[in-house]
Amino acid sequence: MESNNDSGRRQEPMGENSKQSPNDDPLTPAQGVERDLTAKRELTANKGAKAAQPLELAKKKFRWKPGAIIFLFGAAVLATIWFAGDWLFDSDTTVRGFALVVAGSTVCFALLLWWLFRSGLTWKSRIVGLLLVAGVLAGLKYSVRIEQFDGAMIPARVAWAWTPTAEQRAMAHFDEVGKRITESKTFELVVDGNDWPQFRGPRRDGDVRDVMLDPDWKMNPPKELWRHPVGLGWGSFAVVDDLAFTQEQRGPEEVVVAYESETGRQVWTYRVESRFTEAVGGDGPRATPTFDRGELFTLGAEGHLCCLDATNGREKWSRNILEDAAAPESEDPVENIEWGMAGSPLVTDDAVFVNPGGEQGRGVIRYDRATGEIVWANGNARASYTAPRIETLRGVEQLLIFDGAGISSFDPADGTLLWEYPWVNMPKVNAIQPIVSEDGTQVFISCSYGIGSALLNVAVEGGEWVVEPDYETSRLKIKFSDAIFRDGFLYAFDEAILACHDFETGQREWKKGRYGYGQVIAIGDHLLVQQEDPGDLALVAINPDKFEEVATFPALSGKTWNNPAFANGRLYCRNSEEAVCFELTVIDQSPEAAEELPELGEE
């Protein structure tokens, strides 16, 4: 029986793939299913652990602390430079601006090195991070534009990229007024003592002594006569009789324009195809027209010099001073300076003086005012941003040029170099007019970029000119706003703060009044100060003993680097967006002020 039962029992073969050994107990179907499910759960758990392992390792490798230290330390340095700049740099905002740029660039570079080489992230993560930063920067570039930088070269105004620019708004205005240009009412223009015929007035000193203003601007505020848009540019107005002249950038053209002084209506324009462009300083011409005996002399930012009939704008002759400054055999003009030609032409009886600069022995040029032909050329220094000036030192009339290398004196008749004194800063920017002492023995010069001022004693010994400093000081750094010299004292912007210094000693009397990199002229016994941004006006008493702001008044919005002009009781202000004319209340005026001045070359 046993043999029959054994023979009838089915034997399962033991194949190679069978997981059951001969001694294992057989599993029921339910147990087999449970076994398979358990195996799958274990496999899934193992895969999850393996997948999470690289992420956990990456998190462990991310070295965030060095990046945080760099960021926090950099932020602390930048905050210290920004908030303690007056103490660290003696209120030198230019040096503070450079320090901010250097520190900020260093922090960004250190963070870049950390991210690329010490962050511990995978290269894929590092590259993705860089692409994200690049995307943000690109988005900012195409959605936001920097419209203006201030005098310390720090961005001062931003706008959405799709909004109209000031130039576009002005061009719409020009398209309209161009259809209704008026005829000039004046057929003969004669300068008298009430006019403002050139840069900073009749004597180029910005000082009106024979007119007294009513300082009570609450009871008698400046009365606005007209206001309208103007083209880009940093020049001022020259005002003679019925006409006010200035230079503007209108699209691709530099434009000399004459406005009616009382109404602001456009009378005539003279146009030349030229556009100077510079990101920090802004586009457009920089110089102020010079009026002399019925003719107007203008200099564009790219060197276009012209002589015009002042009554109608018709050209009499024109030259390019950068081309004229090149070597005779060269076809290439002298390289323009970084912020463009800015020195307003100096005109005398029969001469026009300009400073194109260059190293070809033609850095200073005298032209014949009647024909535009070159009379002489001399000088090998890089140009800068001051206007030429004729002064008398030790009884000798001489042409003073304050260029990128320092101050030089030339014989205006034949161009002979009489003397020179080096005064150089890092960017080679000298931008204020020299001031000569009342006795004609000393010359004051000043610049920014960490250098300061000097009073030079000019003498003749054994037939040779000798120039030595009476003092040099870093406590007065005038960047590009000319000073007022009155009764032995200098009133000027020490960087962005108004200050008073003793002319003879250089000693500071006071420093107060934060108007930015503004401009200042003198009328009667007050300084008329125009703030940098916005272009508000302020009256400050001319007093070496203390700073006293007498009155303020809103004038222009936006950055204002242009000098104000004062003529016939009216104040003319402009910047790169708009111009405005105010009538000021005059309470006293000496009879001499109304008399006709001698011709500009005969003073």
C-alpha cells in the first residue's frame, strides 16, 4: 500500500531557479503573496534611501558660513563708508564714491569666488545660481534706466525703461515751437552793465556788486516769467538785451539757440550734426556762448567752434579745434577728453582763445576772430574743463590756462609760454577758473579728487618768471563750481558743502550748507546758491564770520550743474531738462551799473 501511495504522490522537480530548498516547508498561496509584498517594500525603501543620500551629502557639504561672513563684513564696510564718510574722508564725497565702488566691487568678487570654489555645491547648482543672478541683472538692465549721476558719480535718479526720457519730452516740445519761431525784435545788440554776455558774467567772476536784492522772499518771492523744456547740456545762458543764448542737444544735433529774454520764445537756432555721449556726465554740449560786438562764439562738446551773427544765427565761420590741435601731417584729431570740451571761448578785440589740449604743441590755440584762421598754437598738456582767462600779473597781461597738467601762462600776443605750475589729480580733471589777487601777484587754483587748493606767488626774478606756493591745502577741494572772491575771502563749494576760506592764508572760516555739487554767484551782499538736486535757490549772506541762509525758493527739478545767469534784474536758470526765468526784486542799484561796459578784450 505504501508503495502505491508513494507512486501516486506527484513529485515537484527542483529546478535551478527555485528558491525553496529540499528541506523548506511548502508555503500556502497567501503566504507567498505576503512574502512578495514584503520584498517589494524593502526594495522601495532601499531605493528611497539611496536617492536621498546625495541630497543629504550635498546639504552637509554646502559651506554657507564663509559666504555669510563675506556678505555681512562687506555690508558693514559699505555702511561705514556711507554713513561715516564725512569723518573718514573729511567730507570728500568724491573719494567716498570711489571707496564705495572699490569696496562694493571687492565684496561682489569675493562672493563670486566663494560661490564657484568654496560653496561645496555641485557644479550644476553653481551654474544655475550664476544664471539666476545674471537673469536678475539683465531684467534690471532692460526694465530700469539710470537717468542721472550726482557730482560724486553715484546714481541719483532711476526710471522705468519704458517711460519717456526728458529728452523725448523736450523733443515733442521742440516739434511744436519749431513751427512758430519768432522774428528777432533786436537788430543791434549792445552790451551794457546790466547784461551777462558770457560765462559767469562780464568779467567771468560771477560777481554782481552794484545791485542789491530784496532778501525777503516770503513777502517778495522770485516771480516766474517763463519756463519750458530745453535740450540736454550743462552750459549756461549768455544774456544781452532782448536775447538769451544757450546750447542744447536736440537728438543727433548740437543746437545754438536764441530765446527772447522776456518771454522765452525761440527766435533762431543754429544746428550742427554732432552728439557727445557720456554715461556718467550725460550727453550734450557743456560750454556757454560768448557774445562780443554783435557776434556769438560757441564751442560744442566735440570741438565744433563757430562764429555766428547774434541777431539771426547765421554762420560766419567754423572750425573743429580737436582737428586743429592735431599734428599738421596727421589726419586724426586729438582725442577728446572724457567729459567733452567745456571751456567757453574767450574773445578779445581780434582773437578767440580755446584749449583743445593734446601733445602736438597745439594744446592752446588763438584764432583770428574775423576769419577763424589760426594765429598761433602752443602747449602739450591734456585739456581740462576750465575756460581760458586773460589776467594781468606783475603788470604783464597773460593768458591763463588751467588744464589737466596744472596752470600755465602764455603771452596772448604770440603764444610764448611764460610760466607753469603742476597741479595734477588722478583723473587729470581741473574744472574751476583761476582767481588772481587784487594786486596781481597771486593766483589761486583748486581741484577735487583728494588734492585741494594752492595760492601761488608769481614773481619775476632776473628776467625769469618764478612761481612758488604761498600755501597748499587739502581742506578746500573745489570740484567744478567756480568760487566767489570778495573782500579777501573765498566762498566756494568744498566738494558738496558751501565754505568760506581766507584767501591769503587758506584758513577755513566756516563750512556749512549742504547744497550738493551746486553753483554759486554773488549779487550785492548775498551769495545766490543753486542746489545740485533739485535745483532750488538759496540766498546766503556774504559774511566770513558765519554761515547764514537768508531765504530759499524752488526753481528747477532734477540735477542742476549749470551756472545761473543774472541780467537786468532777471535770473536765468537751466539744467538738462528745462529752463526758467525769474524776476528778482531789486531794492538798490548804483548808476554805474547801467553804463556801458568796455569791450571784453579791453578790460
